[in-house]
Amino acid sequence: MNWRTIILLALLVLTFTGCGPTRIPVEVDRLPTLNTAGIKRIAVMPFEANEPAYSSLALYATSVATEKIRETEHFTLVDDSEVMRIQRRKQNVENYVDAMFIGRIIRTVTENETKTSQSKDKEGNVIYSTTYYTTVRVEFSYSIKVARDGKLIGPIFRKGIASTYSEAGYPSADELLRAALISQMAFIRQDIAPYKSKEMRTIAEDKTGDDVVKKEMKEALAHVKAQNYKLALQAYLGIYERHKSPAAGENASIIYEALGDTESALSIMQRVYNDTGNPTAQLVIARLSKILDDKAKLTASEKEDPVGKVTAFASEEIQKVLPAKAMVWFYNNSAGNAMVEAVVDNLTADFIRKGIGLVDRQNTALIEAEQKLQASGAVNDAEMVRLGNAAGAKTIVIIGITGSGAMRRLQVRVLDIERGAPIMQSDTDERWQL
């Protein structure tokens, strides 16, 4: 029996007897490789190709990238043709999309090789056979281009390789290139969107040599193996309280993590380190602190909503100047702009919740007034007051967007119909920025 066989048998014994270290899975929230915080709407632009010969693969890469980004369920996909149409008109795409996913096929390599072998059949005749081998490599990159200021986030460079063989001729290089591409495209999810990672934690063994601790640790481990994690947690916490065993504290931390309570996992490890100075505890503390830091950043990024933030501020400022028993007409001065429409919708919902009177948007007079104003292309205060009065409004809130890029901000103007005069105008305060 050689040494390889001995090792294999030993591994089989460990597998079937459970004598190896016990490991349990935990789920961890991870941040993407690229900082895409605040990006909600994204358009997947056609991949570019360094050589005309790569055009077909670039087209395929665009399709795969679109599907991978859709699978993240983290972004709203915007049609790339709409973005290109807006760009051709030299308009700001930032009103329609937050960022563009762009990519490039940099290089492909195809290597063919043949190997000839011979054998004999039952009659002793020599038979020659040829095997055809094909190996391909593809190099590509992708990044995120922010619509607001053109800033590039990235790029990420990927290299894929695939190979196969056939006895009927060289395998299709095109199919292999697609396979090599897909193998690396799988990383898009973790590169651009938050994701959950399943990681394994190894239950620690007590090294104090105390027979009592050893016995209690064995009983606690039985609960772990039976997946009775709450009982295991109570057992390990009890062992730590009685014996100050660092291993028991570490295992309690692992169980807390498996139960989704990372804060308690960190807390018990900080206590272990303070009580014992155990160096392993310090390493675990660093790992858990990083996980909690990532979680906090993820929570903060999910709350990043420039439209919602500006709407909340605008709502407060508008309400400060509203007269008693106000009847408000929201007028969109940037018709067709998705961001202004979202602001108007949010303000409308907020005013309804607070019981502030609003002119019925199905009001025929109001619809006709808006159509006339949009057709004229200019907003005149006197005309606005006349039309608003006809629609039954007492206050008109005119909402639009001014500037672009980092200077883009919400513009709000409030007119009092009875006085026929403006009572509020937004300024250049950064709180109006979108």
C-alpha cells in the first residue's frame, strides 16, 4: 500500500466518521468590488471591440452582461437605445439614467494542436488516430460610467480560458470563446452589486487540557452537529462564564454569526480579548468589525436617494410659506423629465398624507391650462395665476430642474394666486442639488 492510498483512506475515514473539524455555514453581506452606491438606473451599452474580428463576441458579451445585471435585482435597466438617442440629440442622459455599464473586448487568442497516436487491434493491425485540440483565451474589461459627471468607476479586467478536443476536427473556436467569456462574466454580480457570501466557520477546540472543559465542550459540539444552534450557544456561553475558555467564546461568536447576530458575535469576542488577551480573538474581532462596517456602508448606500432627499427638503420649504387652507397646483416646468415627475409624485403623496388640499389632476381646466403653458414654451407669472385661478387653485408650485452634472439642482417657485406674486424661490443651497 503506497502513501497516496493511505492518505485517501484516512480522508475517507474522517469523512464518514465525522472525526474532522466541524464547520458550519454563515451568510455574510458583502460590498461590490466597484463602488456603485447611489446608482439605481443603469443602461448596458454595447461592448466595443479592439478588432473588427471581435465584433460578434462583443455583441454576445453585451447580451450576457445585460442578463447578469438583471439577475442582481439591484438595478433598474434602462434601454441603451434610448440613451444613445438622447446622446445624439446632445441632451443630458442624467435625467434618464444614473450610469452606463460599458465594456470592451481587448484580445482573443486561438491555439490549435494535433496529437497522433497509434494502437493495435485484435488482429495486430496498427491503427493511427489523430486528436484535435483547441484552446482559446479572451481578455476583456468593463466599468461604470456615471451619467452625472462622466466619471469612470473601474475598470475591471478579466481573462477567460477554455479548451476542448475532438477526433473529428478542430472544435469551434467561437463556441469556446463564448464559454471562456461566460466563465468570467459570472463575476459581474459581485463586481457591481452587493451580494451575500456563504462562508464556513470552523468550530474551535479547547487547548487548556482541562478534562472538565473538554467534557463540556464535547457536549456543546453535539448540539452543533445536530444543528441545535441555540442550545449550542447557551452551552458555549456557559462554558466561557465558568472557565474563561477562549475556544468556547470563539464558538459562541460563530454561533451568533450563524444565527445572524453579528453584533453579539463581535461583543463576545471583544470580551474574550479583554479577559484573556487571546491573539486569535483579536483576528476574529478584525474580521467581524469589517463585516459590520460593510453592512453599515451597504445600509447607507441603499438609503442614498437624491430625489427622495431633495423632495423631503422641498416639501418642508414649500409648507413654510403655504397660506391657511391652501389649495395647491403642482406644475411640472420640465415636462418629460423623469426626475421632476418623480419629485411631483413624491410631493403629491406627502401633501395628501398631511391633509394639504390639492387641485384634482383630472380637473379639465387644469389639464387645459398645463397644455397651454407647455405649448407656449414660456411660463409667465400673470398667465400662471390666471390659469391657476380658473382651475380652483390658491397656490401654484412650479417645479423644474436647472443646471447639469454636479451643478444640477431642483428649482422650485411658489406663487400666491390671491396676491398674484411669488412667495418662495429656491436658491443655490446644496440641499437643492440632485
